[in-house]
Amino acid sequence: MRFEIFAKKMDEPMDDMCVVDSTQPEIGNEQPKITNSNPLLRPGSMVMMTITAEDYETFYWPKLERAINQLLTMTPGQYIPISYEQMYSCVYKCVCKQFSERLYQDLLQYMSSHLSSISVDLQNLVLSQTPSLFIEKFSFILNQYIQALGGIVPIFNYMNRFYVETKLKTDLNEELLKLFRTSVVDTHISFLLSLLEEANTQPFSVPPPTMSCLIKNLHSLNPAYAKMRPHLFSKFIPNIHPPTNVAELDKYVEETKLLQQEIHSLPGFDVCDSSSNRKRPNEEDVK
């Protein structure tokens, strides 16, 4: 929310500046001299500046790349002192100077490379046959990525508004989530869900908050994942199963019996003796 408020405030005075930036000075008017060589001044202070491909490659993109890397690799809940105003200014100038398409492609390529590396690390965990570690690592990676988007998307908000939404008819946040689904989740979802289903039969083998958060995040990424293990998802998300049908009442009764048998078979489960729950007689009842 803090990033979105900042991005909104930065956007408001910039829309008109892009128009000013595209105009040409009248013939005979003297060009204003630029005394500060740092191109990362506040937007609007250098409206007549130009950006070459070399400027973009050696200054603007490297600045953004370092910020993206910091956001992608920070621990969930951690704070990294990044100048969002400076990064937003970079994006603003690149968009105004016709580098929108290249900026978008560079961002996707960097994110794709990062996610490919993550997928390889997860595959190594699969080969090492450490189920609990795989679930813990996957949950951490997913939370880390979602947190990173909370900083990356606001930085590129100006590009999102004037290029991604306007020309590509999509949304940057959705495209980056889709990239995570195709690069990481879809590759490991079958194995992950089989581990989660097995862990669900062994109470506390995975901490309940971790299990709940992971299932909810997976469903948020793609509701279709619930169709692969509806029984598992229904324990944490409502309305996964279709509405009750009167014609299938016998089936529901049978499922209930099987569930009760499964619960009774769990280690440490004891059936309470009904005699122990009898009401103790009062003295008044004793004759």
C-alpha cells in the first residue's frame, strides 16, 4: 500500500511533463544550460534531455537491475533501503524517451532468468528426496516472490500504465505472476501437491500456518490447481467442492464413515468411554 501511494503521487505531475518533453523549442530561443550531469534528477527538471541506447545500457537499466535483484532476494519481512523515487524516475525517463518496449522486455528476461534458477534449485531438492525441506523451501520462495512484486510493480508503474496496459492490454503484476506459474509452479505442482496431501495425513509434520498459507497462495495463483487435489484444498478454502446434491446423500454418508475410520486409525486417537461422561449423581438424587 505504501508503494502504491508513492507511485500515485509521483504519477500526477508527470503526465503533463511527458507532453512538454516531446515539444521542440522555438527557433531563436536559447537552450537552457544543464549544469548537473546526473540524469537521475527529479522528473521534469530536465525535460529537454535525451537518452541514447548507450545511456540506457550503461546507466538506467543497471540501476533498475540492482534494485530488482535486491527485492527478489530479500527475506520476507525484511526492509531494504532502496530509493523508490530514484528508481521511479529512471522508469519515467525511459518511458518518455521511447524505451518502454525494451524496458519491459529486459524486465521479463531478468525475471525469467531468476525464476529458472529457482526452478533448478527446487529440482535438486526433489532429487535429494527431502519432502519436508521441499515444502518449506517452496513456501519460502512463493512468499518471497509475492513480497518482491509488492516493490517491483510500483517501481514500474509508469511503464505499466502507459505501455503494458495501453499497448499490450494486460497488467504487469498479472504478467509477472503468470511468469512464476509457468516457470516454477507448473513444473513442480504435481510433486508438491502429493507431498502436501501426504503431510496432511500426518498432523503437524508441516506447521499448520505454512500449510494454510501455501494452499491459499497456490489457489490465488491458479484456481485450477484445486481440481488436482480438491479434498486437500477444501480443508483450507471454502466452496471447492460442488454444492450438495440430494441424490448423492448415500455417497456423502459413505464418505463420512470412511473419514471417521481414517480418524480412528490415527496414532494416539482414543475413543472416549461413554460411561466416563455420565452425570455424577447429586446428594439430592441419593435416597
